[in-house]
Amino acid sequence: MSQLFKKALLLGLGVTVLIEETMEKIAGELAKRGKMTTEEARKMAKDLVDEAKKEIESVHQKGIKGLEKVFSDFHVTTKKEFEDLEKRVKDLEKAYKDTK
């Protein structure tokens, strides 16, 4: 499960970098052609990249919530729940051994 999240996060970061590079190229071309100043082009690129980052984060969060719901619906134990149960079993085993 955590591998899936890591891959999704890396994919989102890769897309963000690609979008940022593409927007900088487009902004540079517009500035060269005189359609806007270099500063306007940089601001436009930054604004678009910031918006793309927000959208990617939103999609990522929705994906996580969706997976959590699916796991919950199918009664899949989370890693934390499993670790908590494992600790309780160890504590009970120790308590049992101490009573002997």
C-alpha cells in the first residue's frame, strides 16, 4: 500500500516538474515574440505551475481518501492497526510468562 502512495507521489512530482518546464518554455517564447514582457511571462508561468501543483495535490488527496474508503469497506487492516495488535499480543505473552 505505501509503495502505491510513493509511486503516486513521485508521479505527481514528475508531472509538476514537466509542467513547470513546459510553462517556462512557453513563457520564454511569448516574451521573445514580444507578446508580453519577460516578467509577465515568468509570472504567468509561476501562476500556472502553482495552480497545477494545487490540482495534483487535490487529486492525490482524493485518491488517498478513496483508497482508505475501499480498504475500510473491505475491512482491510491498516499497517498501524496490525502493529498495534502485534504489540498487544507481545504484551499479553509477556504478562502470561510473568505469571508462571
